[in-house]
Amino acid sequence: VLGENLNANPDARIYLQETWARPDLINAPGTKTLNPITALATYDTSTPAPSYFNSLEAMTAEMAAAMQTFRDYADDDGSAGLAGIVPTGRTFLRAVQDRVATRDMYAPDAATDGLIDLWFNDGTHASVHGSYLSALTLFGSITGLDPQSLGRHEQAAFDLGISPDDAWALQRVAALELDFAAAVPEPGQAVLLAAG
């Protein structure tokens, strides 16, 4: 028995974070080996890797449904205390569907298609850009503030080496997935619109 938590905060809110679809479970080009030092993956294309889902959409839908089932169960047994589900997986999918991010990280042109790469090369973990999109989705879900309010020149994106254009594109994707009514124009655009 653990006993009472004397530091418990009765105002604390618990969120479930929906994970993103994993390209390595959908269309990996071969079996994966991870470098134990760098964690970079190499793929043996002579040995096929199994695909467990036929698309990012299918895996995202299954993950979203699993999170909802978990939340519903928690509500049923009286232990809820869950403030909501952070739709990170659906935000990743929206970025792909809106052609902000690369759909197939294994495609020959994935590194040169001009789109953002959301996954690390292991096809499991988020890249720097994917981590930023995840953080934006958490930020909007927890604070109730539009991620676009951070602006294209915000410090975290700069510190991560994310360009202002990419930061703005990812903020917009998170804002749209979180149902902020309309995309907020960048401050400079608002001035131009008013002057026009």
C-alpha cells in the first residue's frame, strides 16, 4: 500500500496522448537493424518486413479508437480524472494529408520532395519536426490556446533548427486539428490585409 500522496494536487488534469502511426509497421523496405550508438536504422531490402497496416490512415484510426476505448473505460469504472485525449496521431496524419509532411519516408524522393519529415529514420520515433508538432498539439490541448499564437519566429523552433516557414506550417496543422476556428494570419499578414 502506497498511502496518501501528501503532495497531490486536486486541480491536476490528466491527458492521454494519442501516438502517431509508425511507417515501419506499414511499408518498411526491409528488416530493420538499429545502430546501438547512433540509433540510426539500416534496412535489409533482401528480407521483407511485415506490414501490419495498409496505410497511415488505418493505423491512426486504430490508435484513436484505442485511446477513446481507454478513456471510456476509465469513465465507466469511476477512476476517470481524464481531461481529454491529445490527438497527436491525428495531427501527424493531417500534416501528411494536407501535404505539409512526407507520406512515405521510404520513397526515393522523401528527402528531396520539399515536404517536412515527421519521423526519425527508424520509422518509429518522431523527428525534430515531428517532436515539435507533437509539442504544439500538447500545447494547444492543455492550454486551450491556438498554437499559431506562438508565431513563426518563436524560440523553441529556432532552438531546434526549424525554419520559420516550417514552424508556421506545423503550427497551422496543429491549430486546424485542434479546431481553432480559423487559421490566424501571421502578424505581418494581418497588417498587409488591413492596408489592402
